[in-house]
Amino acid sequence: MRLNPGALVRRWVHLVLGGALLMPFFLLASAALPLLVDGADPLRRPLWQLPALGCALPLAALAALAFPLLRPLEVAAVRSLCGVPAERLAEGPAGSRDARRRTALWFVAHLLAGGIVGGMTLAAPPAAVLLLLTPLTADPPGLSSLGWPRAVHGPAAPLAGLALLALVLGTAWGAGALLARWAPALLGPSPAERLAAAERRAAELAARNRLARELHDAVGHALSAVTLQAGAARRVLDADPEFARQALAAIEDTTRAAVAELDTVLGLLREERDGEDGAPAAPAPTLDDLDALVDRTRAAGVPVTLETAGHRTGLPPVVSREAYRIVQEGLSNALRHAGPVPVRVHICWNEGELALTIENPTAAAGEAPGPRPRPGGGRGLRGIAERARLLGGHASATAEHGVWRLTARLPVAPAGTGTGSP
């Protein structure tokens, strides 16, 4: 494995930090051990330091179990000093019992490795310097007191000093690499946290898809109608100024309605229930607003026939909203792909089901049959299918014998019983 000096330094800093965190627990154990065992004095007798370390590590584990906020602190240190990618580490405090146990195990491993490397960092470099200075002096100050063999005092002393420094670096590198490998397993998200994160991402994606559908249907319909109206006004501007004025008035009404719907969609994006002026945000259009939609489409030069059957009573608001959008997109498709052709809209409220049917010829008189090509198209039918599927229904579109037919069937549950917002 290639040795990166920068990564080695950062991991060494991480280990020294662990050694510093070990000191309060070590001192607490050193103070408590003489009270429990006669003659135990870890601060004066080195032989008792290992038992004190053995008592300090359980205290550190208890601290990690008691403080869930320890995990985000350790995660931040691992991410910045050990080079572990953030996506492999957990976010937030350790909430579950399993997450706390794994955090405690990590904390103990960090403190133990840090204590070893920290102790070597404090003791080995001075001794290595004395060994390196051996050829310059007969007996460097303090070298004899180390109790090393006389052979180390001779010509082999500089090599021993270099070996001692290499031992410190090798231990720091090995301990740092081991901790970096263990970090995702001990500080990574638990299965429950992964599931919760996946659910959050799915909810965010669903919200984005919903906003995309709303923008596509609301703004797309208005732009299609305005394009058709503007083209008609341009063609008859000189020959029939009155018709051109009516087309411009229709464009004004269509764009005003589009701005209102766009404000509604942006309100969903901001997740605000009230506007900036404190007034309630405009509600999303429903089937009760269908007559206005049909009138705007007719003003664009498209003869629309609206047929209804059944009763609207008990129709859940979410079904009414989605049905309005499906009809709106169906009219938009007729405007974009077929032009000013007659369109028939049939809405039937059956027992437990709302059936929508939109039919139109595939092209205006004198034009070749088939939809007009449009760059970037194809999202409208997909959005209709998604709307129907989210409500537990289905939608389909077919072209037979020169007639384009869009059908959608939406299950209708009583208002407030089981039909949620998509």
C-alpha cells in the first residue's frame, strides 16, 4: 500500500487526539485504583499503568453509551483526518442501542490506539535523538539511565535511533489504517438509519416529481394555448383586426391564469401555506374549475365538447385535483400535436371510480394524420400515468382510425378515507 505523507500526518493527529481524550479517563482510573487495591499507584509505579489503562477503557465506553452526541464528533474527526468518505458514515447522534454500542466500541478502539501512539510519540523521539547523538559524544546525557544494552551505546546506536523513529511511524500508519478500515462498520449508519435515509430520498424524489408534473401541466398548457392564439392573431392581423384583438385578450386571460397556477406550484415548492403578504396561497385547481379551463381552450380556437355523467358529491379533493390535471394535459396534447381540432372530454362518476376520456382527431383538416413532432416531448403522458398510478388507477393512450384517445380511471374512496396526497 502506498504511503501518503499527508494522510499519515492527518491520521497521526487523529491518533494523538485519541490519546488526549484517553487522559481524563486514565487519570480517573489512576485516582480510583489506589482506593481499591493497596499499593497500587499508576502515577508513580509504571507496572500499574497497564491495569489503570484497563480500567480507563470501560469508563470511556460508558461515556460513549451515555452521550449520543459523541458519534457526530467522532464522525467529523474521521471524515476530515482519516479520509473516510462522508457517504459511508452516519449522520446525527447515535439514537438506537445498536448504534450506541458500535460508537462505544469505536471510541474504545480510538482511545486505545491513540494512547499507544501518543505514548510512543512522547517517549520515542527523545530517546532516538540521544541515540543519534551517540557518535558525537562518548556518553550522551541520559543514555545510560535508559538501561539499554551496552551494544546500543556503540556504533549501532544511530541505527537503533532510526529504527525507533521508524517504529513510531509504522505504528501510527498501521493503527491509522486499521481505524480507517473499521470506521464505516462502527460509525456507519445502521440498517434502520439506511432505511430511513432511503425513505427520505424517496419522499424528496416524489416531491420533485410532483412539482415537475405540476409545472409541466400548468405552464405547458398555457404556453400551448398562447402559441396557438398568437399564431392565429398574426395570420389575420391585417385582414381581421377584431379577431386579432380577441386573440390578444384570450392570451391575456390565459397567461393570467397560468401565473396564478404557477404561484400555487411555487407555494408547494416553498412549502408555505401563506403568501408573503399574509394571504392564504391560492388552492390548486380542481374539477370545479374545469369550465374555466375549457373556456380558455376554446378561446385558443379549439372546439371543446365537455360531457359529464354521474354525481360529484363525495369526490375526494386529491382525486378532483389530479383529474383536473389529467384533463388539462389531454387538452394540451391536442393543442400541441393536432392543432385546432374538435376535442371531446367525457367525465363519468361511477360507483367507486372516476372515468376520464379525451378524444380528438390526430390532425386538423387538410393535414397529414399523426402527432406533430416536438423536441423534448413525451413527458405529458408519462406524468398522466404517474398521477393515475399514485391514486391506484391507470391511464392509457391509443390512436385508432385517425382518433387519438386518452383514458384514465381513478378509484374514488369516500373523502378522508384512505386516498392520500400523491
